[in-house]
Amino acid sequence: MFAYIIRRLVYGIVTLFALSLVVFVLIQFSGGSPLDRLRLNPRMQPVIAQLTEQWGLDRPWYEQYFVWLKNFITPIDVAPQEGLTIVMFGKLGIWSWVAVAAFLGAAAYTVGAFFATAKANWWRTFRAFSIIGVWVAAFWIIKSRIVFALNWGTSFRGDGPVWDNIFGAAGNTFRLGLTALAIALIIGIPLGIYQAIRQYSFFDQMGTMLSFITFSTPIFIIGVMLQLILAFYLERWTGVKIFYVVGMTGSGYEELGRGLFGLPSLAQLGDVIQHLTLPALSIAAISMAGYSRFQRASMLEVMHSDYLRTAKAKGLPRRSIIVKHALRNALIPIVTLVSLDIAFMIGGAIITESIFGWPGVGRLYIGAISAIDYPTIMAVVMAIGAGVVLMNIIADILYGVLDPRVRYD
Amino acid sequence: MADPLLNVEDLRTYFSTEEGVVKAVDGVSFQVQAGERRGVVGESGCGKSVTAMSIMRLIEPPAGEIVTGKIEFDGRDLLQLPESEMQDVRGGEIAMIFQDPMTALNPVYTIGDQLMETILLHQDVSKSQAREIAINTLSDVQIPKAANVMEDYPHQFSGGMRQRVMIAMGLSCDPKLLIADEPTTALDVTTQAQIMNLMLELAEQRNTAVLLITHDLGVVAGFCDNIQVMYAGSIVERGTGDEIFHNPQHPYTWGLLGSMTRLDESQQERLNSVRGAPPSLINPPKGCRFGPRCDFATDICREALPILHQSQEGQKVACHRSDELDLKAMTVGVG
């Protein structure tokens, strides 16, 4: 198992290397220059010369690539100017450190668990949850940016260090993406299961129809419709502003007061939810439709399997046939789907983030592309690539947890 | 004779499809005595498995439905039982073994989990007692190191071993009737014999009645007290093994026997087959259902459906001409 993970990681690094080369070449040969906008202004000539020199734009592309690559993997100092104590209990909050501890513990535990031979059911469940724990902890670490930084360069648009931009935006993107994912999973999976066990019922037909409609509606239509109905008209009818259509928090967010340990207060949480609901719902609607379709299909396949007939012939009540025997088998194919969705979530939701003014990776990315800001473009591409590679490995490990036929030795 | 363990009367199980109603089982009646070994023989699609599934009430509406009939088991009509009581019968009093052991076990749970699940469901025992029973039953079906394989998953087992597990699962609660639906079809020949002998032995020890469903005449020959031959949804001949094998009265049984390889008779150069294909069960032919494939069909066979009646030879047969034909004297394929 351990050897398997290491092997997959090595393959992953090779893949990422190839990805970086291809994308870098594509950017270089797609025409245009990051300095084109400055050229329109005759007084900028000296600046252009200086920036060309500074960013190395006059050198051949392969030289630029290797400079970028070398920097990309070189750590730079993160200076917690206020000192460790302040970092721990002040600016970043105690929870960051709890998260680091949890992450290290969960990571060590996860690796250890795969070498253990215990087969009790609670152990397997616990093991599966520990993987989720690792991810939640990783999210906190990313959000607090406390571990270290790499020299990912400075944005060509004058936004400052790319590393800070990416991880700042990643926190926002994860807030949106994870909420959307949670909604989609909590509604989509049970919906698909219910449709399968009541196949061809009125509910099933309605679910199928709604899923197809939602799945085939472009997200910019869903987003704008939600804004129109749940924000604009709802406010007009009720006279109360329930949902906001732009931004992550209201302008008076900080004045709402902090809660314990520097965590958001209830009022702040409410404000966050008011802003988060609509964009999260737009993304969730489409994934939900997809998940319910996949779940329905895989559940139906299991429902007609021989071992389910065996379970019935044993005299098991219908409930435990579905919950114990059908569900676990039917969840296996969904793992791939969801893990890839999580991987692409790192790249942000370009359209949704644009519609709802959400300062996530997607907006950063689209802005960087239009300005040929290649340090930012490369960083986002590499983040998505790393996400896909990692999530694929995690999906394969999860397969082993759910399905004893797939164990890697 | 004492009351039979299982009494099936005029069972009709129909399936609705887009083409029409498929009469998979159309008026089947038979009885199984306690401890009896009964074989049900017939080609694919003749309604053998559907009969078994109907007894277990595993036919799923709305696609399939038991239209009429009575299935009395141990004094109760199974078709009238509420679902919750039927769940106690399934696995507890009537156990079933299926055709393909490769897919009949849930791949994500251990053998032990799946065995103990049945035991805990039907017997009032603690978990550790259930474990003990499971291990004992596994040793009964001759699985070596039974205690160790409890933690193994089905994919770590061969087909024959899995079928042993299925038998263990079926017998773990001491059912009165064991329905074995083509238990050896998916296994290779040497394993087949082992599994059949094992089942025979265990059923005898526990005085469990067995309803063996198969298309393999060789399997029933060595195993069953009584045999019934099914064709197109109904029983065409019923009798003891001796009667069926040595003195078939129905042309279909006769044809089936002629298509069998036999080690004791070497005069035949090549095997015969029953010509034609089974009739549509949506629009069965008028008259005898075997009529269109029968070498001896006459006008009456094309007009009236023969009913199962006592023949002169002793067994019951559903053929208009059974008394006039002397099938025993004829070589198959001449007519």
C-alpha cells in the first residue's frame, strides 16, 4: 500500500512536469505580450524596457521556462513578523494550530491504518472518515498560509505575490465549492437512491425530468434565475433582504463583532450564509442533478444483482437489504465522480464566481488569462493538476476501503 | 400419507412485458413431503426457476405477479402471509441456493458477516454463539480451517468453495425445505459431483426436504426420489426416478433422455436433440404446448390441452397419446 502510494505520487510528479511544459509553451506561442497594454502609452517606454529585463521576457522561451520552474519549486521565507505567539493566538487564531495538530495526527493515523489488519466495521468507517479529516485539516492549513511559501513570482498585473493571491483565493473557492459539494451530495445521493428503489414511480419520473432540465441548463442561466427569484423578487414580496447577490460578506462585516477564539460570531455567520447560499446553490444544482442520475443508475444495477436476491432469500427486511447490502456497493462508482469534482473545484467556478462577484480562483484565473499574466496562469494550472493527481490517488484508496476486491499490495 | 410439507396448487405466475403477458408458470401443482428429494427438470425458460421464486415470494411486482394459486407450507398458505412473517420463512424455514455462486455473495462483506447475518436473523442467539454456529456449518460443508475463512471475502474463494458457503448459509438455520436452483450449473464437472454429494449428505443428516431445479438430467438421476419434468410453464410428467428414466411416457421426456450422454450405452453415434424451440409463453400454441415439436402429434394434440393424469405405467403424464405410444421401444430420432 505504502509503495503503491509512493509510486502513484512519482507518476503524479512526472505528469505535473509534463503539464507545466505544455501549458508554458502554449502561453508563449499564443501571441501577445503581458506588456501590450503598456505599449499604448508612449510615456511607458522606459518602464517596458525595465519590465522586459526584470521578467526575462527578452530571453528564449526555454530559458524562461527553466527560470520559472526553478523558482516554482524554491521555498521562500515566510516571515511571521509579529512572532510565534501572536501568530498562534492572535492573527491566525488558535484553530489553525489545532488544525495542524489534527492534520499531522490524521495523516499519520491514515497511513498506519492501512497497514493494520483489523477488519471490524467501525474501524473501516473510522478510517474512511480519517481521510475526510485530513482534507478538512489541509483546508485550514491552506487557509491560514502558515506552513511555508514557494517563489511563485509576482503577478504581472501588479497584484503582488502569486502564492498569496492563489491561496487567498483558494480559501474563498473552497468555501463556495465545499458548500456546493455538500449540498449536492446531501440531496443528490439520497435522491438517486430513492428514485432507484421506487423505479418508474411518479417521484422517479419527476426526479428524472427535473434532473435532465437542471443538468442541461447553463450555469449562467441558473445563477441569474436564482438571483432574480430568490434575491430580487423575494425581497420585493417580503420586504426583507434575505439573500445577497454579490460578494462574500457584507460591507459592515467586521462591525458585526467577533465570537470566541476569533471565530466568526453568529451575526457574522448569518451574513456569510446570506452571501453564500445563492452561488453555492447554482453550482450544487448541476452537480446534484448529475449525482442523482449516477446514483440512480448504479443503485439500479445493484438492485438487480444476484447478491441482493440472496439477501432477500435470507429473509432480511427490505430496509437492511437496501441500507446494508445495496448502498455500499452502489456508492463505489460515485467515488470517482465526486473525487474528480473536488479536483476541479480547486480551479474555481469561473462563471459562477463572475456572476456573483466571488473573489475565488476562477476569477483570478480568468483575469490572469486576459492579461497574459503567466506566473498566475501557471500557478492555477499547476494547482488544478496537483488536485487531479491527488484526488485520483485518494479515490483509488477509497475504492480499497469500500471494495475489498480492490486492495493494493 | 401425512400432510405434505409443501403443497403447491394451480400456481400461475405471469410477467407483464411490452409484448404481452408472459405466462411463465401456468397452472403448476405438486407436493413435497418432509425429507423428500424432488427434482424439477426442464430446458431454459420452462418456468422452473420462476416456480421456485414464487414459493419464496421473490417475484417482484409490478413486473411479475402470482396471479392465482395456493402455496401451502407446513400448514400455512404462504401467499396469504404478511411480508413480515414471510421474512421469517425465507432463510429460516425455506432456504434457497442460487445458480451462480460467483455473484450470489455480496462482494463487500466477509463470509462470516454474511453467514452470521442469517443466523442472527432467524435464531435467538448471541453474536458469539452465531459465530460458533457459522464456523460449525462451514466445517459441515467441508471448508478447511473454517474459523480462519470467516474473515475472508467472497473473491478470495473459488466457485466451488463459494457454493459451499451458499449451502452453509442455506443450512445454517436448519430449514425444512431447501430449494436449490441449478446449484451446480456454473461449476466444473468434478466440483459438481462434490457439491451434489455434499448437499445430499447434509440434507439427509438434517432431514431437510430438497427441491432441486436443474436442466441436467444426470444431476437429478443420482440425487432425487421423485422427478417432475416441466415444459412451457407446466408439468408434463411426474414420477419416481426409475419411472422417468426407464419408462418415459411423455415424448418430451423421452426426447430429453435421448439427448443425454450415457456411459452404459454405446450404440448411438451422435446425440439427438429435441427439434424446434420452446413456444412463446405469450401466445402459446393451441392444444398441447409440445405439439409443434412432437413427432407423434395428431389432430387431438393440436386441439386440446392435455392435462396431467395417471398413466398405465404409474407415473403422471400430460399427453393425449401416452397410453398408445410405446416410447420405450423406440429409438429417439426415428419418428
